[in-house]
Amino acid sequence: MAVGVEGRERAVAAARARSGVPDLTRRDVWSTREPAVVRAILADAEVDRAQPWPQTLLSDYARYWRDGVRTAYEGPAGELRRRTSTAVLAAALTADEAYVDAAADGLMLLCEQTTWCWAAHESFATARNEVAGDPDEPYLDLGAAETAEILAWADLVLGPALDERVPGLRRRMRRETRQRVIEPFRNDRRWHWLGLDGRLHNWNPWIHGHVLAVALFLEDDPQGQLEVTDLVVDGLSRYLDAMPADGGCDEGYAYWWNGPARLALALDLLDRVTDGAFAPWSCTPLAEMARYPQRVALGEGWYVNVADGSARPDPNQPWHVLHRWGRYHEDADVMAQAAAHRDLPIAPVAGLGRAVLGLTDDTWWNAAKTELPLPKSTWLPDVQLFVARDESGLTLAIKGGHNDENHNHNDVGSFIAALDSTPVLIDLGQPTYTALSFSDRRYEQWVVQSGWHNVPVLDGHEQQAGPGYRATGVVVQENSLALDLTQAYPETPHCRRVASVEDGAITIADEWEGSAAEHFVIAGTPIRHDAGRLLIETLNGGCAQLTWNADLGAGHLERRAVDDALLEGVWGPTVHRLVIDCAGESFRLTVRRGERP
């Protein structure tokens, strides 16, 4: 981020005075919200009040080490954060003392937790051969940052009400965030997410943005606030400098909301507290980064997904963040994509700070809902992602890249074919995270292996993980992408793939030396399978037809139960894989709109 010393000094100096931060304790800030939005938040708060508060148990925490299960603890911990955030919003919207008390209960429960760190990240405990977090040695991870963020924004929104109803709570909130977040951030620079080794990912802006809110709203020591804000600016600069010039995100659309979008929110907050003096929006490549979601949108809630991304993520994202981003750049298409989701509710689960800023953004609430803009063709050369649409309703997406990307799957050259927005030949995406997910046993998971992506097995070899396993010889045209897959495999003489979409057909043409078995992962229901042809009922009830050289026979159609809740929520209880053993050294697949028999 091209921010000079003078600009940074202005930013941290203005942060001391918190200039530009609205007084969110004023009733008029909240009183003009749309009744439907308010009703939805209050309805959730009422349901919550009728239920006991979630409990976070050590036995659930220990399951990460015992049997690899993360969700047993992360589920109730996340529910505690969501419920507390909802109570804070309800109290801010109504000034009802019952909601203030509920918010205070949640905030105290968060303060009382022994650790805010998620077990999968608690390397300090692992190093001690223990499973319990140590309050005297807190680990600053996403869980700690997410929790501290709630305390920070709750203090900003409800400070006087908390002082009146529960004197002493705000002092406790400051003590906990100082010990668990501010001091570890200031005094320990070993955190991998700082990116000091050059490896940057979504943790960087996600945590830095939350630390910034804590420093601005909870840190009372002026010098400490200056130091933390300066370190935050430095960390965000490092992340932005590492982003590709094409605005692409190798972690995919689902993680875009917790990477680039977290960066945008942090920059927006810095811009607010400096009354515009920080002015980061001209920095390269922020304008391109804001366009990424529209470039990978398939429509109807489906997205081109890569790595650990879901093809159908939760639509209740903080679209107001993208809308403000578009306003800063005066980008009509970016604003239009955000406004296309204008009628979705504010979701506290995406972060209390995001919800507060969304609820108080009058321009967002006055934005007219528009149609989703879908570019005809997109090529992102840095992340090597190509997306092209045909007037027939077919969309082709294919990636090059390498097999050492963030949240990596072994998927160089894999493609997605969608009909009427719905993926037919698919990337399975993210499974439920366990102890395997980011360990040296990651590639034991079937969904990350190249055998469960739309790429061939060559001479009996699947692709391997590592930066050297990559695409080369990439050639892009308006409707096609050609790339060499040779280096993505061990001991493979040659393989080249050309993917195109035009005239109502997606075509995949492969050439290789040696032997090959083509693999295609399918969502939907096979309804007819013959030599050289497969008809599929898509997940939205359409019909897609796959054809290939009938001399190769029908291939082998495997049915696999989806034994993972996240994946089943996207693809249903089963998926299929078509395996075609190829004679010769070339293969051609065509995908078209089909007709039911």
C-alpha cells in the first residue's frame, strides 16, 4: 500500500482522537432503519432469550486432539458470539434494558472464557503437550480476534448503557482485550499471519482489522493506541502489496469475504477515523479486487469456486461493504452487484462491526436493487482463472495456477461447466474442517485430490502438491484457454488441454503422451448413460448432455455418498464421477444443453 510516512502519521494521530467515528450511542442513528430489518434482528434476539446460553466445554475443546473434531467446540463458541452480537444490536436498536442485560451477559461470558483461541490453532498448548489454553500465554488467532471485535464494537455502541446497567463490565472488557490481543500483538511478532515470511492469506486483514477496532475503541493508553494502529497499517500494507494486480483471490470467492473484504473494512475504518486523510482507495489493486465477486458469479447464488471455497456460499454476506467499496471507486458494476443483494438481512454472524456499519449506512439502505452484472468473459492472468459465458446458458470456468496455493487443492487445469447458472461438472469445494485439514495429512482427504477434480490421471499418476506442480504455456482467447499440464504431474512426458465455450457447447480437448484416464465429477442425477453419452438432470431441474468418442465406450460411472454436512448442503447426498479409460493420446468432451429421453 503506497502510504507514505506523513500519511501514516496523520492516520495514527487522528486515531488518537477517534475523529470520524460516529456517535453510535445516539438514538437517531438507529431510528431510521427499515422496519423489516429491525424486526428480523429483534425476532432472533427474542428466540435467543428463550434459550439457555451456549456452553463452551473443555471436553469439546480436547476433541481436536482426541479425534480431530473441531466443530464440537467451535459450534457453541460461534453461537455464543452470534447471540451476543444479536443482543448488542437489539439493545442499540431499541434501548430496551432487557436487551442491554442480555448483551452484558454475553459479553461477560466471553470475558470469562479461559481462551478465545480455537483448538486447531492452539500451538502453544500443543507445544506443552496440553489441551487447555493458558490465560498467561494467549494465542492470537481468528477466534481471539473475532471475540475481541465483539467487545470493541459493543463498547462503542452501548458504552453508556453498560455503565448504567452493569458498572465495571467495560473495565473488564478492556483488561481482557489488552491481555489477550493488544499485548500479544504489540510484543510478539512471531504470528504467521503477519506475513513476515512473504506468505500472505486471509488471516492477515481479518485479524488486523479486528485489532484495529480494539485499539480504537478499547485501548485507553494513547501511546499504545498509536503503536497498534501503526502496526496495523504496516500489516495491511504487506497484505495489499502481495495481492495480484488482476484483483484475483487464490482462496476463492467464499474466502474473498474474509480476505479482501476484511481489508476493505479495515481501510474504511482508517479512512473514517482520519476524516478522509488516510485516503487509501487509489492504491493498486483495490479497484480490481472489488470486481472479483462479479467475475466469478454464475448467478442464482452459485459461484466459481476454487480451493476450499463453496460453490454455493451463504448469500447473507455484508454486501454493504462491497457497495461502499464501489462508491469509493465510483464503479457502477460493483455497486450494482452489491445492490442486487439489497433485500438480504443483516447477519451478525458475519461480524458485529460489519453489522453496525451496515445498519448505519444510509446510502446503502437507499440503494435501489438492480440486476446482477455478469461479464461475458474474464481472464485473471496472475491467478490464472478464466471464466466465459455463452448465450446458450453455458458457463465455462477453468484454472491454471499451481498446487501450493492458499487452501490448496490439487486442481491445475480443472474446470467447471455450468448450465443456467448451476454447476454440472463441479469443484466439490470445502469439506468440514478437521485436524487433517491443515496438517501434513491434508491430501488424504478425497475432495482435495486431483482424482476428484476434472483433470486426467496420466500414466497412473494424479497431480501432486507443491509450488513446482503448475500450469505452463498458457494461451487465452475470448472464448478459450489453452494450457500445458505436464508439470502438474510427476514423471509425465506431455499433456495439453484446451477448453472453450461457443455456439452452445463447452469443449474440453486433451492431448498427451502415454496413457490417460479422464475424470469428471458430476452434480445432479444421471438419467441416461450410453457409449459416448451421458444425460444429467442438473440440480435446478435442467438437462445437460456430455458426449465423447463412442468408441471409448460408456466409461465407468461411480456413485459416491457425500458424508460431509458442508458438502451435502451444496451438492446433496450423492455425487458421481465419470471415469473414461482412453485409447490413444487424445480425448474430446463436449457439454451441451440436453433433451430428456
